[in-house]
Amino acid sequence: MGLESGKEVVIQNIANAAKEGRFNDKVEIGDAVLSKEERKRILGKFVRHRRSLGYIYCNFIARRIVNLATKMVNKETEIVGLENIKDFKGGAIATSNHFNPVDTTIVRHGLYKAGRKKMFIVSQDTNLLMKGILRFLTNYADTIPISPDKDYMNRHFHRTISRLLTKKKEIVLIYPEQEMWFNYRKPRPPKRGAYFYAAKFNVPILSFFTEMIDIDDGKSDSEFNKVKYVLHVLPAIYPDPNLTERENSVAMMKKDYEQKKKAYELAYGKELNYEFDKSDIAGLK
């Protein structure tokens, strides 16, 4: 028998991608593939439905499910550096390493402890087609689809991000690593998108890094140990008024990566390198 739920293939994909320096590539298997026409249809339906009473009702339910899940997942989660965002009140883009379907709850838990009750999440449009409860949550739990569809991005996505950050003063979580790498401990080199929007709308980056600690309680027959999370809340990164939008986006991206790199090295007591080792996957026995 291989690792549970096809994770053996995923871990091999991670090892291959890390070796070849493809740190933002998809490694999961079985994700939906959309044609251009399907993408337009799904995004159009999502945009129209957001204006309906049905969406408002489902959003109400989805938020409560997410809040409950956040409490359950993070019963033992530790938070380090909460003082870095304790008094923050404005709009911002949050960034974190992306390693698990529940990692959004870890960032949400930290924001909740800092006094912020709401968080929006940028998620790939293919996630709108996930199955079961995950499909309900990706459609209704304050998710903003991101897509290769340029018309959607230039109109609806841009307008939504602008309204949330500048008018509503909300926090929007964007994963600059793009793809999820299951239980991968290392921070990966980021793409510029999250920082582009931070610079564009003149809001800070709230920088997070999640450390994972294996817990072998001897009770599980699973091929993975349980994992405990430590959320490191790093100093916020603000745009420099003396730089252009592009210069700011690049500078903020570099600063955020350096902070996450330092957090990793302090948490695990070793320098960051991308030579793959079995220990890079948290919980793997």
C-alpha cells in the first residue's frame, strides 16, 4: 500500500519540482481542468450569484462553519509575535506558506486573536468545483476566485479587491507560493501577484509563517504523524511612498521572502536550502 490518499505521488511530485526549482508548480493530483468556455461559464455564474439573497444566506452559514473549523483545527496552535499586528485596523493583504487545505484556518486563528473577525481568501477558480463541504465553502466562505481569464481579472477581481482593501478595510489572504505543497515545511520563492495588489492599493503585507511540529502519540495507524502548528506573525511590510508601484511590489516581495526564510531557520534551527529530504514533509513517518 502507498501513502494514504495518493500522497506518495504528491510527495514525489514535490521532490521532483524542488530539485528542478519549480517552486510554484502544481503537485496535487486529480484537480479539475477547465476549458476557456467552462471557466467563463463558472466565473460568470459565481459573479451573478454573489448578488443574490441565496448567496447572502449561504455566506452566513459558511462563515459559521469556517469559524467552528478554525476553533477545532487550532485547539493546540501556538502564536508567536502577535504584537506585530495587535493594533492593526486597516485593509491589508496577508501572506503565508501554503501546505494544507486547513492552513487558511491557522492564519484566520491568528487574525482572530489580534481582534480581526473576518478574512477573505483568494483561491483558484478550479476550487469552485471541489466536492462535498469543501465545494460549499469555496463558493460561499468569503472566497475570491483568481483565474487565467483576463476579462474576469481586469473587471470583477480587480474591483472586488479594491473595494475590500480600500473601502471595507478588510484583510485578504493571498498565497504568493500559488500552489499547495502538502505539509512542505520550507517557505518557497513567491510570485509577485500579492505584492502587486498591496502596492497598487497602498496597503501593507501582513506576513505569516507556519511552523509544523510532528507529534507521535503512538495511537494512530496512519502513515502520517499528527502535526502541531506554530503561527509566526512577522512584522508588517508597508509600501514605500518614494518608490513606484512596481518597485514597491518587488521590494515587498523580497522582504516578505526574507522574513519567512529567517522564521524557518529560527524555527527549525538550520539554514534554508531546497535539497529535498523526507523531513521536509511534516508528519511523514
